[in-house]
Amino acid sequence: MSPDPSTSDTDGDHGIDAVTLEILRNQFESVAEEMGQVLITGSYSPNIKERQDCSTALFDADGRMVAQAEHIPVHLGAMPEAVDAVRDRDPKPGDVFVLNDPFDGGTHLPDVTLVSPLAPRGEVLGYAVSRAHHADVGGMTPGSMPAGAREIYQEGLRLPPVRLVVGGEGSDGSEPGRERGTVNEDVMALVLANVRTPDERRADLRAQIAANDRAEERLGDLLDDHGDLVLDAFDAVVDYSRARIETEIESLPDGTYTASDVLEGDGVLEHRSGTDPEDVSIPIEATVTVDGDRLTVDFEGTAEQVPGNLNAPVAVAKSAVYFVVRCVTDPEIPPNQGCYDPVTVEIPDGSLLDPSLPAAVVGGNVETSQRVTDVVLAAFAEAVPDRVPAASQGTMNNLIVGSRSGSFTYYETVAGGFGARSGKDGMDGVQVGMTNTLNTPVEALETAYPLRVERYGFRPDSGGDGRFWGGLGLERSLTVERDATVSLLTERRRVPPAGLAGGEDGALGCNLIDGEAVDAKTSVDVDAGTTVSLLTPGGGGHGDPADRDPAARERDRADGKVSE
């Protein structure tokens, strides 16, 4: 459902009436969505084609997000830093920049971002951004997500913003017969020489280039239809969202709200001599201050940078905060830079959420981001309890299986339980928090990789009990049919997803290799015939279990949610 145009300022500072603005806003979002469809349909890797682990967005010439596709929260909220990094490199029409450096516009190395200046008239009017998780970008293990990494150099090839496509005079494609920029084959060769699956990487990068090219074509179409009104609308939609989000924040009760939680080790600390893994906890603390129409989230008290790979770049931490703000405000507000302007994020230098080189960070994007989400949501639960669910599974359950020879690399995040809400049960077996991917269908997985799925189903009894049940976790078991390396980056194996308002905690997750429990974060070489199983956490329950409707409990038993 779109925002009601009648609530917009008609003929405001930008001279655009409400109906026209609503039409243009939807057209901007259609550009971003069409970019995503081009990328998904044009890619080769199942991780992008099937799981849709990618995101696309449209920015204006000042580097402000104007519209996004409904893709991956951790990608989208962090994209402005990528555009800023490219704008510092004096981009020209026809250029396409590639980057993945978490310390220069990126998030973690597998997320490769392409940024294209949009110049359908010969001058840069905006930027197209596509970000996709590539199944391998080099590093010490297949899949580029090594559990024991201690520095970023072990995690893969690191790319500052460089021109993958070189534009220049006459390369913008705005006139018949003019070609777009030329692929810089030297840069492409450098990338492909450092990855285990080069043919797949080349194809996926070309799909991203095509997605960005489509944005320029569609922006040109909009300019043909509406003229310079399009550029005025860029400003207007951002202002509209800012005004809406300020009103939403102003409706929250003023005050200061705090919460804390922990990560369960970083894959290094728990393996130090004499250390009991049960004693290794990495705290994340958040203080949320609501003051009128402004909101501040301060992470003072969060752990310092850690030796393992759970460090998260500032862009990732901010992305998690922005996601939570959208969760507790009106979801119909158009998502763009205006939603972020009234929000300030304060992070201590050198902390887990603002690490310094050469920190390893690959797990920060996928696991630490989830815990930041949990903590900030828990803080908001003090202010607006009816808007916040019990804790969801709080992990992406990263599973990577690949061959050191480079013959295949499989990556998956496995769904789990969604926390129960104040008036409704949690959802079973869904992606939560900072991810929004699909699963890899069994047929596609077994066709693309030397893997066989043994079991894929819900875990009875994994949702937290309460007046409303937490969602169920999953069990996903697969057998590796060739010698391979298995990497696991997971959480909620020791500290369960918390219930809310008297609800019980969700079940812990568990990782098994041939039936034996293994660490939450591990990389290990396995023989052909090995079976790897992930049992994912359930969501926390909401409300006193004694208040659950007896008829609902009967349905729970009939549906197999509980084993009793």
C-alpha cells in the first residue's frame, strides 16, 4: 500500500503536486526493482539467481538514496558509504566502479558492489548501485568466510573503488551509435585470478553491470517523459520521507532506553589456551535516546575490536540501526535517505563496531549485524513494547561448502524462528533481521553442486512457549559427495533468543558433522560422504504461557509444532 498522496504537501517547495510526486516515487522504485530483476535473471551463481542474495538502489547526484528494491537490509543501509567512496574518485559518464573493501565503502569482502554514475544526458545526474554476495572472492578457505581469520587479508581479495568499466568522452550511450564504457580487462583479470570460481564470478559481475546499465536507460526514459521534474522529485521524495519519519519519531515517548546482549565468541578467543568457551562472551550495548523528532543510538559499552572476524564496519552497524528504526515506525514510509537523516549513530573508535585495519570482518556483516539488531530492538521494547517482537533466531546460520581445487563453492544462510509478537505467533522457518534471502531449492542445490540434501524441515518444540508461540527453527542436513572444506559462522548456540513479556526463550541452535556437535564457528576439511547438519534456533515466545488459548495448543499439537 502506498502512502496517501493527500497527506503530501501539494505544490510545496519543489513545485510538484502530490499525485505527480506519488507517480514519480513509484517509478523510481520501479527502476530499482527492475535493476534487481536484471541482476537475478542474468546471474549464474545459485546464491544470486536462486537465493537472491543481492540488492539494488537508485541514488541522486549528491549521493543520497532515492529508492531501493525490497532486498537485503544489511546491503541497503550500508550503500551510501559505497557511493560516497566512488564520488571521491571523480567518476565520469560510462564508468562502472567495483569495490568490496570494508574500510573504503564496502561491508565484507564477498559482497561485491558496482556503482555507476548515471548520465543519460551526458552529465552525472545520479548513481546506480548493485551489491551481490559472490560465493568466493579468494582467501584462506573456499567461500571466503573462514571461521578462524585474524586479519582481513585472510578473507579474500580486497578491492578499493576501481574502474571495472572505463567511460569517458562519448561513452554514455545517450546518442545513437555511441557505445557504453569498455570493460577494463586488466582489472577483470586481476579479480578472476584471485577467486576459485572465475567463470561464475565473471558472469555475475556482468549481470551487475547490466543491472546498472538498465538504471541509466530507465532514468533516460523518465527524463524524456517528465523533463527536469524528475530531478526535483529526487529532492521531494527524500524530503517527504524525512518529514514522515520525523513525525513517527516524535510520536515515540521521549526518554533513554538501554539494552545489551552478547556474541558467543569470535572463532579465535574461545580457542586460546586455558580458555573455557563457555566464558567467552563479546558484549554489545546500546542506548537509544528519543528527543522530539530526533533519535540517537549510542553503542558506548560495546566490546573493543576482537581478534576474530566478528568485527563490523561502521556502515554495517548503521545499517542495522536504520533497519530497526524502520521496524518500529510506519512501514509505508518510502525508504530513502530521508528516513536516516533524523537518526544519529554514535560508536566508540576501535570498538567491535568501528574496527581498524587489518581487522577481520567477514562475520561482522552476517552475525554481529544480527546482534546489533536484537539489542536495538530490545531497547525500543522499553519504549514501544507493542511494536517489538520477542527475539528472533538472531543468526544467519552461515554454511559454506567448497573445494580447495576451485571446482565448486556453495553458500547458504539457513532460516529459523521469528519471535512472537504481542498479538500473533512468530513465523516458522524464515530469514530474520538483516537478511532477506530465499533458500536454495533442493533441486537447484543438488543440480549445481556435489551435495545431497538428506533432511529439510521444521524443528518441533524449538519455538519459545508463551501466550503467543515463537516461530520454529529448521533442520537442514546435507551430504558432501566430494572432499571439501566446510565453514560455519553461526550464533545462538549458547545464549538463546529471549522471550518477551513473560514468554519463554526460543531453542538454541546446533551444528553437527556426522552427528557430532561442532563449534559455532569452525572451518574444517571433510571427506566425501560427510553429512553436515544445521539445527537453527527458534524464536522467543511472547506473554505468559498460561494465557495461551487451549484451542491454539491443540492446533500446535496437530500441526506438529510440539512433540507432546
